[in-house]
Amino acid sequence: MQFHRKIFWLSLTFLYLGSSSLLGFESDVKPISPNASPEAQALLKFIYNISGYYTLTGQHNYPNTKSRNSQFAATYIGKAPVIFSTDWGFAKDGDKDSYLARPDIVFDLDVECR
């Protein structure tokens, strides 16, 4: 998961420095929601600015298996997915989608985003 943390900070740094000026063009993309947060606006601008230049990959992970699918993808492909996906879980104990994994999800996300 160290790689995900590095990608996260690299992405934030890239956003901070102004991805459009680094790539040599400006984007006038506006979010649909008039109340979008500055972070959401920056993310939307970043995604539009890398369009045609980069490909972002993602991997969904089940609550009870944590980052197993992302780790498998990194091993199989040779590069870790940039986008980590999971959900809050909704199933009973013992299922890969168990709601009982929620505290672990919050802890893991807190650790990854620091």
C-alpha cells in the first residue's frame, strides 16, 4: 500500500502545481454541481487535462479482502492501480461484502491518506 500513498501524494502535488500549466494548456471545465468543492473542481480539471496523455487504472476491492485485488493487479500487471475502490459492505458476517469490515475500512483509508 506504500505505492498507493506515493501516488496519492504525487497526484496532490501535481494538482497543487497546476496540471494545466505543466502540460501546456488550460481547461475551462466546469462541474455540473454549482456547489462543488474546490477539491472536486481541481480533480475534474486534472482528469480533463490528462485526457489523451495518460490512462488511470482502478481496482475494486471487497471489504473483507481489503486490498487483495489491487495487490493481485499490481503483481500481474507490474504496476499498481492508481485508483483504489471499495464499498461499505452490506452482507452478513463471513461474506466478502460484510458490513462488519467497516471499522477496518475507515482505519485503512485513514492510514493511506496521511
